[in-house]
Amino acid sequence: MNAIAHTLAPWGTHDTQLVVYCVIALLAIILFISVLRLAPFLSILIGAFGVGLAAGLPLEKVGHSFSQGAGSILGEAGLIIALGAMLGALMAESGAADRIVNQMLGAARGRALPWLMAAVAMVVGLPLFFEVGLVMMVPIILVMARRSGLPILAIGIPALAGMTTLHALVPPHPGPLIAVSALHADLGTTLGLGLLIAVPAVILAGPIYGGWLSRWMKIPEPKQLGELYTSRRADDDLPGFAPALTTILLPVALMLGRTIARLWVAPDTPLYDALNFVGEPIVALTLAVLAAVVLLGWGRGTSRRDVGETLRRALPPIAGLLLTIGAGGGLKQVLLSASMSDTISKISTQSHMPLILLAWIVAVALRQATGSATVATTTTAGIIAPLAAGLEPTQGALLALAVGSGSVFFCHVNDAGFWMVREYFGLDLKQTLWVWSVLQTIVSVVGLAMTLLLWQWLA
């Protein structure tokens, strides 16, 4: 702890003011959206500029930081969302989504469907980033809810829980890998314990919470995306199950190949370079879209003009979402430029609590302030690393998982996933807090409880 304290200046008035400004900005954004009914993009923009100026950033740096953060998140999530919308539109228009749903309905019906969706989402979420998994699963979720007659939330929440839990807890996702590296934990042990913790977290945050919430929060199908993801083909004109499944699993396989290459293939070899390239999320989704064009479009006799029109129709419904996500990235960067992560780090150096709990709380605080699980994980792991020296492999793995659990606690308006869920499911701000923020909190708290329990049992 002393080694950390020497690297940071003492707590000062600026730190207190920065925390207050951050809270005020977040509350103002919520009020702008929910009371004044301003567009989320504009509300976040005003909040980011306000907190930047109040924190004493130079005028030109506020604008530059916001632009830098918005460009960074759009360069990552924006392109993924656009490609995912195209893939989803092709799958829906061709009837491939209906074909997959028909097969799933043949395997499970009624109350078993949410459990099946959670299991499928965990498989999809193992190699995929959350954003990639979500844009791929949304057409399946909407069609499944429509065909089964179950509420959208009863189907959607288990899928969200499966994907986000794997993203937070299980290597080779970026957050867990960063924590494993910084804390010198064993990768295999972290993977095994992460899966062990993920199962109860998904069960509680997915089928159980989704079943309860869907009984009193009735959500209609979102109009624009509902129309986009509606097939007008008869059942006898649907594509075969093999091409439909191939299309949706192609990016999963490509990104899994990248993971395998990074774990077990020698670097700087032709095989490593090839797998690493095609497994890049943007490349993998681009190849999946091209496969869908051929397998689900041209290969089934659909004209080039109709396929092109389907691709074009996929983009307008996500325009508002892209702007909002960009604004969230801008807010995150303004807070980082104002040294919010250093302020949170100072709090941790003065605490005297169990190491697991300390790691979780610091990650929670950083996630609330910055809106980035990666920033929260990276910074927390760096703070905790000197304290983790000499830990047993199991203890190091559990510490890394506690950091990952804390990094997803109550994600809100500065989180890209928050706005993706809001737009894809047609929710208002309050509903999104219930659906996404509470779901994430359940995953986070279950992760903390399980790491504390396993620390006492195994360590």
C-alpha cells in the first residue's frame, strides 16, 4: 500500500470537487433526458462540457477530449454495430433468423426458452466481445419473442446476462486478460474459476431476474427494429438450417480461432497472423456479412438490387444509437482527462479492508466515474498489483475475477452497452436502468460473493 501512496499526490480540494462535479453531471444528464426530453446525445454532450469546464480543464482540451473519446468508441463499437445491423437485416429478410428460431422452438418451449437463450448466449459470448454478441443476437431475440409469445424481456434478459457475464469474468475477453496479466494470475485457473462463478451469476441475472421483471414491465416490440427484423417469407421459403447457422456462427468461429492463436500458436508465424487477422471483430463481422450476402441472398435467387436495399435499410435505425454511444465515449474521455481515475486511486490507498473487497470497490468506483470496464480493470489491477505479490495462483485468479466483477457494477449513462440496450429494446431511461443497470449489478454482486466464498474455501 505504501508503494502506491508514494506514486500519488495527497488527497486535495480538487479531488473532492471532481467527485462532486462528476455526480452533478451524471444527475444533470439524467434530468435532461427524462424531464426535459432532450436527445441523449445532446444531454451527454452538455454534461461532458459542463464537468470538463468545472474541473478546470482548458477550453480547447474539453472539446478535444470529447472528440477523441467519441472517435475512439465509434471506431470500435460503431463499426461493429453497423456491420451487425447489416447482418441482422440479411438474416431477418431472408428468413434465416426464423429458421434458427424454429429449430430452437423445437428443442425447448415455454418456461424452458429463457434458460435455452441464456445457455446459447454464454456459448456465443465466450469468444465474442459483448457488442458483437449483442448485435448478432438481437434478431434472434426479437423473432424468438414474436414466435413464442413470451415477453421480450423474458427472452432478452437471459441473453444479455449470458453475454455480459462471460465478457466480464472469463478470459480471453480483454478485461479478465488485463487483470490476469497485471496481477500475474494463472490464466487456466482464472478461466476455470471464471466459468464456475459465471454460471450462478447468469442464472440469477438472466432467467430468474428476467422472468420476474417481464411480469410487471411490459415492453412492446421496438417499431423500427421490429420492422427491420421481420421476414415476409412463408415457412416453406426459408433458407436451410445449415446456411443460416453457418452465417451466425462464422464470426464466432473466426474470433475463437483468434483466441486459440493467441494462447497456443507461436507468434509471428503465417498461421498466427492469419488467425489474428480474420478474428479481429470488424474483419470477422465483415466476412459474416459477405457470407450472408452470398448464402442468404444471391445464392437463393435474391437480386443484387434487393440485397443492396436490405443492407441500406439496416443503417438509418441505428444512427441515433451511434451518436449516443459516441457521446458516452466523449464523456468518459473528459473525465479521464480531468484525472478522475487518479482521484479514485487515492481513495483506495487510504482504505484498510480485505483485498478482494478493496479490489471490487475500486473497480466499481472507477467504472461509475469513467464508464469503461477496460479503464476500471486496468487501473484497478495496477493499484492492487503491489498488494498481490506472493499470492497463491488461486488467490491471484480470484482477485482478478473480483476486479472483473466490480467493473460491471450498475453501468449507466456513460456506458455504450447502456445505450445499445436502450435502443435495441425500445426502452426509456428508467426502463433501461431496470433492465441493464440492475442486471449488471446482479452479475457484479454475485461475482463478489462467489470470489469471497471461494477465497475462504480454496485459498
